[in-house]
Amino acid sequence: MRLNHLKYLGVFILFLTSCRKEPQPLPAEVSRVEPDPNAVIKGFYLVNEGNMNMNKASLDYLDLVNGVYTRNLYNQVNPEATKGLGDVGNDIAIYGSKLYIVVNISNKVEVLNAKTGKRLGQINITNCRYVTFNKGKAYVSAYLGKVGDPTAPNGMVAEIDTTSLTINRTVEVGRQPEEMAIVNNKLYIANSGGYSPPHYESTVSVIDLDSFKEVKKIEVAINLHRLKADRYGDLYITSRGDYYTIPSKLLVLDTQTDQVKKVFNIAASNLTIDDDLAYIYSTEWNYIEGKNKISYNMIDTKNEILLDRKFITDGTEKNIKVPYGIAVNHANKDVYVTDAKDYVTPGKLHCYNALGKLKWSVTTGDIPAHIAFVN
């Protein structure tokens, strides 16, 4: 009788298994914000990083004209991708008709139709980080090696043909390379060495795009991360310091001389440059104090001076727990700041007008981070 019971139990389990549906993607959710019927920039995509190893990266879209914010757009448009976008959405950008999303721990660059969000393909790159573009090519930085491995090899930059979505060439750079910018046919990339503290990297690699060779390394500061070009041929580069006694700072590199020309002794976690203004925030962590120090600043990039005004003027920055992403609408000068909150629950996106007053806020996915405008 015991054998018969086991037999019937096995049949019942097989029946349940055959009836079980495939995992369904998270449904899209819609919120309303203040519409702008005359918006020049029609909207933007926002990638939420999602906590590492939780496979919770997600893609949102804001329709600025109609004031409609859609969460989990990727899952809605691509229901066949049952595992969703992947693990840690580290960067996003639009080039031509395609939207590129760098998914770090999933070791891939997802390529979507920029108009619809429909998946077109992917490029597999181990431990990829950031993307930039030039003359029909995409350039992706990659740490290589396993996450957190102090013995990981030097990183690289991969050159991708944006038509065929295939890798053409690769070049070795420093350890754990981060953001990039292209000026005068040279690609500059910030090396961090973040896997082997306190032995951080302190250089910017310079790649000649014709030969795709590293032609030099420029000494800048330790543990570099963000790297943005202004319209005068200068690069604004953030140094995260060592999180103990060496503080974060912001440095200006002259690409004509490839020398550091100025140092701003302010903490800088992230920045964006619009016209002649750099918008900067910092969540500077210090292990000795065991907490973040949050600050907001602006720099006049034409005259290279720190301004005494902030881009949030109404006091609502006190409601932002962990500023994590920033972007500026070049048409109306609205500033968008994301809040990662506790890193494991949905974050917030805040919109400020050009005078620094809060216009609206909306709930995002987990760890909202990177924005790509749709023109």
C-alpha cells in the first residue's frame, strides 16, 4: 500500500508540474506627474539598478508630454524575457534609433528599439560598466574578472559596431575602468582599481580611436569614477578617495595638454554638465564615521569657479535620503534627481525647475540611477 501511495503521489506531482505556468514578468505600473504638452524633449528612459545578485534591474519610461510614468516597461514590452532585464543596470544611453542598457552582473549590453523599448539583441561582455558613442561605434568599459576579485586582470574597452551589434576591437586599460568621454578622436577612461583597496588606480587611460591603442596614462587621483566632458575640451573627473582619510574631490583635466589644470576640493559622487553649468551631488561614505555626508554643488565650467548657489533651493533636499542619479533637461532646464532610499525598496524620482523648486515626485523601481532622454 505504501508503494501505491507513492505512485499516486508521483502522478499527482507530475499533474501539478504539467499545469504550472511559466514565470510571468512583473506587470507594468502607471503613475501620473505634471504634464508638459509643449515639451521639446518628449520623455526619457530610466534604468533602475536593482540590488546586486537579486536580478531586479528594471526599465521605466516617463512621457513628459502627457505626464505618464510607466514602471517595468521592459517586462511589458518584452514578455518573452521571463527573467526580466537582469542583474544591476549600470548605464543607459540612446544612439540613433537604439537604446543601450549596460547590465553589469549579467555580463551583457541589452539593445532595444529606442521608440518602443522592444528588444533587438544583446552583446555579451564580462563585468561591463559604461557606454559611450562615436562615428557609428559604441564603446563599452568592462572590469573583466569576477566581481570583487582583487586578482582580476586589467580592464578593457570594447568597440561595437552599432549596425551589426558585434565587437570589432578591444583594448586593455587600467584596473576596473569606469566612465568614458571622447574628445578630438581620443577616448579618455577613468581607472579605479576598486577591487584592491588601498592599492587603487590613479590614472586616466587615453585611447587613440584610429589605432585603438592606449597611447598614455595620465596621473590624476586615486579611485576615479565619473568622467564628463564640457564644451571647452576639459574633462571633469571624480575621485572617490579611500573612504577613510583621503576625501573625495573633483578634478579638471585639459585635453589639449593632458594635464590636470584645476582641483575642486569638494566631494563629488556624480555630476552632469549642461551648457556652462556642472550639477554635482555627493553621498560621501566614511568608514571612520560610519555614515554618508550628502552635499549639492554647482560649477561654472566656462570660468571654472564653484558657485555659491545650489540647484535645489526650496529645502526639499532634506527629503532625499540617498541621491543616486542626476540629469538635466537641456530644453527647459528641469533637473532630475533620483533617490535610492534604502537600496532594497522602490526609490523616488524628483523633478526640480530651473529655479530649484520641486515640481513633482514619482515612485520608481529599486535604486533608480541612469537616465537617457528621447529627443
